[in-house]
Amino acid sequence: MLVVLDDQLQHHKKKLNALKHLTSGRKNSLRQLLSVFSHGDSLGSIIEINPAIDFKELQKLTKSNLLINEDGFDAIEAGKMQQTLRNMLPVAKILSSRFTIAITNPPYMQASKMPKDLKAYVISNYVDSKSDLFAVFIERLAKFVGSNGLYAMITQHQWMFLSSFERLRNKINKQSIINMAHLGTKAFEEIGGEVVQTTAFVMQNTQMSDYVGAFVRLVDYDSQKKKQVAYLNAVNSTESKNVYRTNQSIFKKIPEHRISYWLSNNLIKSFDVLPPLGTYFGGGNGITTGNNAHYLRYWFELNNLDTKWVPYNKGGKYRKWYGNILDYLYWGDEGRELISDSHSVMRNSDYYFKIGLTWSKISSGKIAIRQLNSGSLFDVAGMSLFDKTDSKTLSKAMGFLNSNTALAIIEGMSQTLNFESGTIKSLPFDPKKVPDQVDILVDSNIFISKHDWDSFETSADFSVHPFVMHIDEHNRNWNIIPILNHCNVPNLSQKIFLEVNYG
């Protein structure tokens, strides 16, 4: 709903103080309406009307001569003001009303892309949902329906998981999610890619502590048609594997109250009985150079790898345990030039050059944890954590984070393309309950993965391709010794974590 206002509106606002014949109540009501509708074409239906506004009194102004006096409006100006009021009042009444049911497909717009007037209004009136316009409409519809009212929407699903929407989730958890169809990507044929991930839901603006909502999970189906078929099957069957019946109170046990309705009871319980991984690990975001073209080189672009250039982790493709060591950062004179550069940002400097765990912040697939070698630095895209206790904890954490158990928890906390350090630090983990067998498995996997990485020309430590190394030149039988592949190493740590800590 958009409202386009009279061009004279700003002029009307300036003349209000001169209207001596109006009561202060009428004048205040008129001033509030003129103010809020001055950007009506940008704000539309997110406009909130002060309940103290007296519409009956304002309606009288559209028919009386009270707008005319010697210091205020003349007859022409009064007529224009009255027409403006006639345009505003019906819309204002609707916006101030409460409804039994409200339904909408809201617009999507990140805060960074909002026009100034819209952004200012959102920050002032919708601070808990200001990150995106679709989230603002979640709050707005809850106000439209009032207590016990129902509202239905289809939105992007970020509000269910991102830290920036935690306060909005706190509000939603005081309401009741009646049901949800979690669609994920490719819910609409005309929208491709992995960025737009949607969810459709019905909420009731009241808290029912014993209510069990129905959540239909359709994120794993890769087309609109498949999602439609799966949804109809779920609705018509009591045995569908896609339906999760969840009491909303469990979300309070999950960090930041994420709406992870499909997590098992045992995984959710682990948040209660185990400390967060951040108890033992620090770090997170790394360096932003502000000028990668100047400060970064691939190792093979350098004549020699002297102390002026240091290994620099920038994330990279999916790879577990070891690898993706391609970039080097200029660090001459102990990084003086970079540190003093006004465009650079140096984060977590206490952990520079220490051994740690690293992963790619942005990925369209699963998270993959690798070893960050000592003597290295790390980028904002190459998230890294560092042991605050001892190196044994490092190995145990790496084994856990590369297990399917950790993956299940991570996917329950973040359904976006970003793996933020805050999410990883909040995972339930206690190294004292992890057997030493995991250390052996992790060391073995790192060794095999390093062997694999160094077997190809992309590694600075490459010497000879394994196929060539194992050719018997004398007998010419071309037998090739099987090459160890870290992808085929059984991840026994998965079974350990599942049985020992997470049920």
C-alpha cells in the first residue's frame, strides 16, 4: 500500500503553528499525520499511526472553515489542505486498524539499499527487524492483527538463523508458529541460484506454551515441482519424513534462539550439558587488506619466498584437514606498510602466526576445517580459530568440526552461505570428554591430506607427481602404487562424537 501525497504538504506543515482557531489536540493530530505521511510513497503500509490521533476531530476539518484565518491559510490553501486530509484519513484509519487475519508477500530490501527516508523510519520504529524490509513486515503484520490475530507470509528464511535477527526471534518466540513450509532455494522456477531461500508460515500473535507446530522441511528438493509434490504428500500423510512437530520452547535452548525445528532432542540437549567451543578457542575474522592487488601474490608469482612474504589464508574451495595454501601476504618490516594503511583492518592480532583451525567463510556446500600452519596470517574470508589451552584441544576440535555430528548442528544453526565464527564458537564441545583416539585419527587425516596437496603443482612443496614417482622405468610394467586419498579415510571420529557426547 503506497500513499502519494499533495505537493503542498510540506508547506501545510510550516503553516500549522499559525492556525490560532485550532485546539492543541487537533493541531497535534494534524501535525503527526502530515509528518508521517510526508514520506508515504516510500514507507507505505509500514507506517504506524499514533492511537491518540482523534480521527473524528480531523474529519470535521474537512468540512469546516476552521482552517481559514488571517494568519493561516487563505481559502485556496484551506481547500488544498482539506483535500489532503480527505486523501490521508481513509488510509490512516486502515493503518491504525486491527484485523483478525493479515496476509502478504513482502518486499525484500537490505538496510544498506534502503532510501534514506525509509531507512531512518525503519531504524526509529523497527529496530529489531531493521536489517531487511521483509523482516520489518513480520513485525508490522503482528501489529496489524493485534493479540490472538493470525498472519501469514512468505519471506526469505534469514530471520530464522542470522544473529542480526535475534531480537526479532525473541519477539516471535512470544507468539506461536502455527505451521511452516520451509522451502529453501529454487522454490520458484523464475528465481535460480542459491541466494534466495524462502519460508512460508502462519503465526498467531499469542503465546501458547503447549502448542506443537507443524514444520514441513522441503529444502532438499531442487525444483518447484518436487517441493510441491513433497508438500502435498506431507499434508496428506501422517508418516511423512518431511514433517517435524516441534514445541517452540525448544528454540530457547539453541544459541540466539534460532528456529532449528528439525534438530533432534539429543542434539538440542547437548547445548545444555556441554560448554560452547568458544570456551576453549579464540579468533575469528582476520585481516582486510583494502588492496589485495597490492599486498597479495600467489606463491608461484614470487621469485623467492623470503621473510617479506608470509603464507596468507584466504579460504578457498572445499577441502578438509590440509591445503588451499596458495596466497602470500607482503609483510616487509613486520607489516608496517599494511598496518599503517588507512584502508586495511587488522583483526585478532594476538593470534597472528599461531597454529590454528581455518575454514572458508563463504561456501555453497558444507563446512570443511583445515589446519592453519604456524607462521601464517589469515584473511576475513579465511576464518580461523586458535586454541586458548593446548594443542591437544586443537586436534580434538578439528575432529569434532569435521564430523557429521558437528555438520548437523551447524546446519541447524546456519542455513545461509556464510559460516561465521560466532556460530562455530557456539557449538557444544568439551575436549575433556573426547578420547585420545581422535587425536590419532586427526593427525593421520592431516598427514594424508598434506600428502595429497603436495602431490600436485599447486603446492609450493610439490616435487614430483605421484604417477611419475611410481613408474618402474627398468621393467616398463607401468605399475602404479595406489595413492592414499584422504577422502577415503573412514571418519571414525564421527562415531565417537555421536556416541560419547551427542547421543
